[in-house]
Amino acid sequence: SRVQRHARRTRLQGRDILLVVEGSLEITATNHEGDKHVLAVSEPGHVAQLVELLDGGVPRLYGYHAREDSTVLHIPSAAMERILDAEPMLWRGVARFVLRRYALGIEVRQSQVLGSLRRRLATALFNLASRYGDLAPDACNTDLHIAQAELADMLGVARQSVGRELRRLEKEGVLGAREGYRSIAVLDVPALLRIARPG
């Protein structure tokens, strides 16, 4: 493995497994016209590109860019696979992690198709706050380093629409007052979860 520093907006090349140490990564998809869509954000402690452990020539459908100057631990997928094969019980943790991501993806797609903007936004914020399933549902006071424009891109709506919903959640006490447009404070995670998953 190697620790590497990436300047802001740098695209990460190669097929290593990525562990964010400092800063953050943007997971994006780009169409044939060059339009970029932000799918998710990986912050310190997040592991990305685990799909490289699957031996099957899985096509790369998205890319990774540094959202800011970031430090990333690059773990060669072949070396990681050898370690996991030597200790098969470790594969269980990887499988659970991947299945959690898969379930999260289905939930996001259902929200995009069936949910209101309020519900879709709450789902996106909860997923970011939960760091892909690691946050206890009763936790509070979580700071998210994401801009309104990035949230709007993730949800496929105008930034102004996201801004209105964020202000509404602030008035309800679910979110804290923002300092600028690149930081969101989640004050009440259980309330956010109730909005994202009514009933």
C-alpha cells in the first residue's frame, strides 16, 4: 500500500482500493457529452472501489476525483484479495459492506423515483451522515462538508430548490444554521431518518 497526496480536482487513476485519510473524494459519472453527475462523496474513513476485488472485468462506470487537497491510502486490489483468501472469514465483512452499499443504492433509486424532493434530500443527507451505514440512528450533531450545488447535482434539481428545502429543515430544527454553502450541520438524525423513511 502507499499513501498519496492528491491535489483538488485530480482524477484518481488505477484500480487500487481507496481509503480516504484526509480530505474527500467525489464519486462521479460522466455522459458522452461530458456532463458530470455527482453520485456520492467519500470522507475520511470511507473505503472506495471495493468492486476491484471482484475478478470478472467489471466495467468502471464512475470515476473518483479529489474534492479538495486529499490524502488517500492506495491498497493494491490483488494484494488485498490474497489477504482475504488467506483468511476467508474476512470476506464476510467485505460482503456485508458491499450488500449494505447495494441496499443503500436501491433505497436511493426508490427515493428518486417515488419520493418528494424533501424525502430525497433527507435520504441523501442521512446517507452522507451515516457514512454508508456506520452511524447509529439515534446519533446527532453531524457535520457534512458538502455544497448546495453538489447536493443539487446528486438529486438532479436546481440549487435554489435544494436551498429552499434546506432552509425548511433548518426552521424545523433538523439542520443547524449553515456557514456558507459548503457545510451542513445535521442536528437531529432521527428526525432526518423519519423524513427519509416515513412509516
